[in-house]
Amino acid sequence: MTTVGQDGATVARPSRTLTLGRALQAPTMMADGLAVGVLVIVCIVALTTFRAYGLGWDDYTHSQMGELLLRLYGSGFKDQRALSFVNLYMYGGGFDMLAALVAKVLPFDLFETRRLVGAAVGVVGLIAAWRTARRLGGPRAGFLAIVLLAACPLYFGHMFMNAKDAPFATAMAILAYGFVRLMQEYPTPQPSSIAWFGLGLGLSVGSRVLGDLSAISGAGALALTFGAEWRSLGLSTAARRIGRFILVLLPGLVLAYLIMGLIWPWSIVSFDNPLRALEYFSRFFEKPWRELFDGVRIPTIDMPRSYVPTLLALTLPEIFLLLSLGGVVATLAACFRRTITISTRASYVYLLLAALAPVAITVVERPAMYNGLRHFVFILPPLAVLAALAGIWLLDWLVARISASPRVILTASAAVLAIGLAFPVVAMTRLHPYEYAYYNSLVGGAPGARPLYMLDYWGLSFKQAGEELHAWLAERGETPPHGQWKIAVCGPHPPAHVALGSQFDLTWEPKGADFALMLGEFYCAQYDAPVVAEVKRDGVVFARVYDLRGRSESNIFTTPPLGQ
């Protein structure tokens, strides 16, 4: 254990944890290898399954944005359609631009490439969480962080198909890694640490203006640092050190601005554009609709304050949930322990605020909330780091206080971890490729959540439903009587169009349609008609295709959207 001397330097002190290091030396040496093994497994799974993932509501539009950004740069800024395209110009388009560029090289279609690039970006987020936890808690904490995050269905599922929130989560994870490095080298961080910070900040704000929330985390960490040094070193020394730190950090801020401008060019067209985007997203900019929460159909603008906390409790794997709660409590307590270095406590503050401040703001402000926790994927990496720290502290505490050999404690802990991870991994296997629809045992898994909450709110199951419909038609040798089948679609039409192809004319009107493609969500009607294709996982229907020929159906919805 270390503390801060009068000159601000760290000084080694005897620690019970260090005396136990030899007993746990072997698993510590293995930890980095195990972490790399997790990365290899995730990469193999991604490479063999990325084609199974369908498109979400926004995928088609985001793919168009990526191409427009390439044309913006390719034309020397003459083609400026990307600077006014729907409302996506108010988001960063780094992921869309990268996917569009990679699609020109890889032998896959655009949407398959987007799935693969999304997986790659998600893996980078895993690496960032691993390295952050490793810096704060050692190799064992790094391994625990990466395995918890990789086995988290909310993170794993979104990284394949979420063009906004998953890349933003990775960017924020990189920023957290860079900031922890800065704190460990305070007040004169190395150029490499400044570069990591600038990269993470630029990618974060350039992905979503919500990246500005990182200012809360950073300010909290620096406030603790300044206050602690004021107490131990005096006001003038503390002020001089934080002033030096801010001055040295300026190149990182310049780098962040350049990266933000590269992936979000609209943000630098006018100096106040980021503020305009922040104001735009501070109010709900769409026509509200109803979503299912706790069994009640609630308008998105009227969701209860419990929305995010409840869904976190029900969609995080049990072991992740328990360890992250323990991590929050333990690191919060550690922030007040003067026997821990100031830099470490400041890093704890940053992670705590990165994970908790967005949730607290949502509870207090009660903005429009919808689509489950997709907007909060970015809090998962810091939560995973906090969970990992709690897990290692608990292990060391057990070794110190239980009269059994460290090997026995380690073996028992490994068994508990394996069992805890097995539950979400098995569930993800059953749900694949709809891992993002996972719910834990507190609500009875996906079957228990079906009547209470949204599952496939992005319509990923249309891909498989379309494939099954094509196979059904081919098996019977049926062809459209007038060149195209007419199909009523309850759900996102662009993904359905990609899944079905040019043989199908999509409509919202079931009357006169040959078929109906329906999500299994509450707002889509169920017909008393032959089912020709059904997408089902873990006993839950995600999508159905009905044969409506010779029948007359009047409504595709069970209830009209709010405002109609």
C-alpha cells in the first residue's frame, strides 16, 4: 500500500494485501493470459456469428450517413449533405464513416460489414475496461473486468448492431482509461497518457454530445485531488500543482477537438454547434409513443423515475449486479481513506461518477426514456471496473480472514465466478442473436419479462423472419402473382425491406396484403391466420409471419401510437 508524502510523492507502506501476494502469485501471473483468452474467444464468436444479426430501426439511415460523410471528405467539402441529413448531423458519425469505408474493402455487404465493425469496436471497449481495471487493481482485476463485461448481454448484444450507443460506450471507456493514467501521473502526465485522454475525449464528444458528462467525472476527481493536496501540502502547492496539470493537459484538449471535428464535422462548422446539439437533445424531439414498462403501456415522456434503476437491476447478470453494487459501496468508502493514494482515490471518484451520475441525472430530471437501456450502455465499462475491484478486494479479504489455505479460497472463488458467468452465457446462447433482449432471474428471464417489458424493440428478428418466409415460399414454389408480394409490416420498415428484398411491397395496411410480418411486441396485433414463419427464442416469440391471403384484417396495431 502507498500514501502521499509531504512532497506529493508516493511512499510505499507495509500492507497485509502485499504479504498475501506470494500466496496468490500464480493466479496473478495467469490473469493477463486469461484476459487475452477472453478477447480471443469473443473475437472468434464475433467472426463466426456477425452475419446472424439483423438491422435495427436506425441502421439504414446511419448507413446513408456514413456514405454522405465519406462524400463530404472525398469532395473536399463540396458535397455538404452530411451537414444537414435528417438529425444525424447532430450526432457524430465516426462509426458510420468507418463502417462505410471498411465496406469498400471487405467482401461482405454493407450491413454485414457494419455488424463486424461494431463487434471490433466493442472489443476495443473490452480492452479499455481491462486495462483500466488492471491499472487500479492489478492483473486479476483486469481479467475480472473483461470477463464480466464480455459476459454482459446488454454490452455484448449492442456492440454488434447499435451504431450510436455501443461506439459511444467504447469511446467513454477509452476516456476513462486515459483519465486514470492522468491521475496516476499527476501533476505531470506523460505525453502518451495525454494522447489517450485526448483520443477518448474527442471520440466521446464526437460520438454523442452526451460525452460532455465526462466533465462531471473529471471535475469530481480533480476536486478531490486539489482538496486532499491542500490539506497535506498547503494551498499554494496544491494550486501550483493543479495549474501545472491543466497547462500540460492543453495539447490533449486540442487533440480532442481535432478528433471531434474529424468524426463530427458539423460540430466545428460553427463554434456553438455543440451547444446547439446539447440543447436539441435536452428535450424530446420526436412524437411520443407508448412503451411497455412493468406491464403498463406508458408514454415515453411519462416514464417513472425508477425506469433506469429498475432495468439495470433486471438486465444485468446477477454476478455483475452484485459485484458492481459492492464496488460502488467499497470504492465510495475508499475515497475517504487517507491511507490510499490521492491518485487512486481520484480515479475511484471518476469511475463512480462515470457510472452513477448519468443514472442520478435521469432519476432527477426524468427525461423521455425508451428502448430499454440502450442509451446507458456507456455506464457498463466503469461498472465492470468497479465490480472487478470489489471482486478482488473480497477475495483478498477472504484469504486474510478465513483459516483455510489460499488455494482453497481461490478454487472456491473461481467456482463461484464460473457459475455466476454461466447463467448469462447460457442465456445468451439461447437468445442468440438477440442477446440484448436478456433479462435476469429476478424477473424470470426473457419469458418472465415478455408480458412486462420490451424485448426486441429494435426489430432484429426481421432478418430471420424474412429468411424463413423466403424458404417457405421456395419450398412451395410460389411466386408473386403480380410481380411483388404485398406484406404488412408492424415494426421497422427499412430493416424489413433489406430482409425481404424487392419481391415484397411493404405497407402499414393489412387489408389486401398477402402476408403480415409482425414483431412479438405488445403493439403488434396477433391474427387468427396461418403462421408461415415464427422466430422464437427461449420460449418467447420475437416475430411471426402470417399468411393473410383470403382474409381481411383491419389493423396492424393493438393500440394506435400516442398522438394518432
